[in-house]
Amino acid sequence: MAGERLSGLDVAFLKLDDPAAPMNIGALMIFEPTHPVGVEQLVRLLGERMGSFPQFRQRLRSLAVPPAAAEWVEDAQFQVEAHIRVCCLPPPGTRDQLTEYAANAMASQLNPARPLWEVHVITGLSDGHFALLLKTHHAVTDGQGGVRLFSAVYDESAALIGGTTATSAAPSSRIHGAWRSVSRPDQWLSAIPSLVAGPSLLAGQLIETGRQTTRELGIAASVLRKARFSAVSSLVGTPSRTPPRRQMTIVQLDPAAVRRVRQQHRVMTHEVVLAVLAGALRDWLGSGDRGLGGARPRALIPVALRIDAAEPGRGNNLSGYLCELPVSEPDPVRRLRAVHVAMERNKANGPYRGAGAFPLLANSLPAAVHHLVGPLAGRGANLLFDVVVSNIPKSNATLRMAGAPMREFYGMVPLAHGHGLSVAVTSSRHFIGIALYSDPSIQPDVTGLSRALPLALTALAPPAPVPAPRVALPAESSTADPTPGPSVPAGRRTVTAQPVT
């Protein structure tokens, strides 16, 4: 039985997978139970929910034609229990222990002979919370699709996932179907409209193919122009040998402070975060022996091209923007303005133009080409960018697992070969979480960067002024003021205290 074919970009991520640089994406979710929740209950719920989701039951199958291609098929040997791990952190159960476990789990490759996902149930946290680590291969889905794919674990999953919508047949399939009906006299009349429309549909396809080829040539030319063959920033280096070492560091930003910056400077949330990251990198890289070295780190910002919010999470549908981070600019407001101008320029060009749109090139290449050049392409990522900064939208609603509300959500983005840092930003109205995923053999002290992030936000958005307290004055006695005047009921006369300067 034929399965769902992997796209060119899916195959590219599959071929980029390496023992020293696994192409895994993930999410670390932290829940606060309001009542006792047992491990057995969590495992049972995960088994029921993940096992009933079709995409979690499919594995890869190689194809002979076309060469090196692959498709998703139902795994006849599927056992949901084989994909669920349970860990109880040893005392004291700190956040550092939690992130260390998550980083180590993400650093191992998934078994390509089975469905490419795992879920880890993590207990033993000192505050009584529990965590879920969901891990899947980048060939399965992109970040935005992964959010919907991982929503299967929530109590509200039935409402969040929704149903799939039927898609109309491609023009070529309609034409072929019409020609096949010629052998059926009873279908001749019904086939006439499709046959008549066939030439115009083919002409439309040829025009679209020409436009796509022109677009791809433009992207390729932009990639060549933007490639840097000289020294790059200190965010890249020589990675450790297998097995890879990974570190995860999490930090939260104040959503209210980010909103103040947005409103004051009329910018987007992701632009504020990029400016904050630039300021933190300036403080972090500017200290110690590394220094800035005059380099401007270049960030790749993935752009999701999914249109339907209810679209299933399978597959990658990505483009990207490149943005130079203004780490050499000492003024935080000017850094924000520089980021805003760069991102407005990217948006004006659109996600189908520029060097950042190189993922679109992967979709047009045959699987056999990815099979041959994939490993080499992975090692050339630092010629184009130094760090991936992924923005992952989080629902403003409170999501639950076994009745326990989720309090924190952190995405995890894989590291390209030679990259020392990736950044995943998760944002909602009440939560902005940043996960720094790093290779300590290249970046040994990412903790310093995590400490610099809130300080960079404070420099951009000073704390909001504390409202002045309202002080109630006691009622005046009848002898206090002999001048007649309107009576004031006791306890109703108030004045506002002014701040002392």
C-alpha cells in the first residue's frame, strides 16, 4: 500500500541527520498538578493519546523509484510503550537536573526502523511539578507543525487537533483521470469538460513551473551573494566528536516589559526578542577572551508557510529570513531599530525571496541529490548563518495534562554541524520562554548568556513606575474650619499622594 511521500525538505533533514549532529526537535513542558498524579496514570494517558494519532504510528520506508526517496507507512510492529520513557530525577530535583536530562535525551539519534518520536515522563522535581519531553525528528515536522502534533498529549487535544480537510486534486491528476475515462464509454460525456480544460491546465502548470524556476534561481543567487568564506562569528566552531555533548539552559522574560517595548516603539514581539538577544550577545561575547572580533552574528529565522491552522503537523513547509544581529551597537533602542528595519526589509521581500529562503530550494531537488550532497550541505551552514532563532507561538489558553495545568513550555531546535548555539522562543500573552540549546565544546558558558537576557530587556524597557498610593484623610471636626461649606461624609474625602522628588 502506497504511503505519504516525503518532500524534498523532509528528505534533506533526514540526510542531514548525523551521530554528531542529530536532527531532533523537541518541546519541554512543565505541569503543576493540583492533585496527586501518578506515573502510571501519565503513561496510560500518553499511550492512549499518542497511540490513537495516526502520524505517531507511521515509520519510514525507502523507495527504489525515485532513487533515495522515502514514504511514511503504517508500522505493523508498532507498540506505543516502546516510545515512552520514565525518569525520576534524584534529589534534590532541580531545574538544572531537568534541563541536563532533556539535553542528553535530545542528543541521541532516533531509530529509523520505528516511528521517529519519543516522549519522556520526568518526575522528582523539588517543587512537585512534573515534565514531559517530546522529541521527534525534523523530517517528521517543522516547529509550527510540531506544536499541533504535540498537542495530542493535552486533555483538550480533541478540540485542538480537529479534523483534516479534503484537498482538491492537482490539475495533472484531473487530466490523467479524464484520459483514463476514455476507455469507459459510460463516462465519455462526463470526461468532456476535463478534456477540454486539459490544455489550459497544462499551460497554467508550465507557467507556474517557469515562475518557480525563476524564483529558485533568484534564491540560489542570493545564497551565493550572502555566503561568507572568511572568518565568521565566535558562535561557531569545531564540534566535539560523537557522542555529541549538549546543554539546555532556560530563561523567562517578563511579558509585561516586552509589551511596553512593543507599544512604545511599535514593533513586533519577535523583533523585541531579537534586539534583546543582540544586547545579551554583546554583553556575553564582549566579556572574556573571545570578544566580538568585529563580526556581526547572522541569525536564521524560520518562517512557517502553513496556511490552514488545522493543517496536520506532518512534513516541513518552511522558508526563512536572515537577520544580522547588531551586537556592535551600544544603544539598546538603536539595536531595536536596526532589527526592526532588517525584519521589515525581509517581510517586504517576502518568504519566497532572498538567501533565507534556501529551504525552498531543497523541495525542488530530487531525493538522490540530497542523498549525495546532504552531509556536505550540513557542514556548510556556517557559511550562511551563525545561529537559528525559532519563534514558536504558544496558546494563550491554559492547557492541561491529567488535569494539571501547563506552566512552562520550551522548544528545542537542533544544532547544525559546527554551530554552538540555537535559540527557541516560545511566546504567549502571559509567558515568554527562551531555550538555549548549545554544544559546550564550542560554547562552554551559555549560563552567562541566559543571565544577560533579562538585563538586556531591562535596558530596553525600564521597570514600569509604581502607581502612587491613594491616602484617605480623616473627616474634619466641626471646629476645625469655622467657614461654612459643603458637608463631606466621614471617610469619603481623599487625596492622591505625589511622589517625592
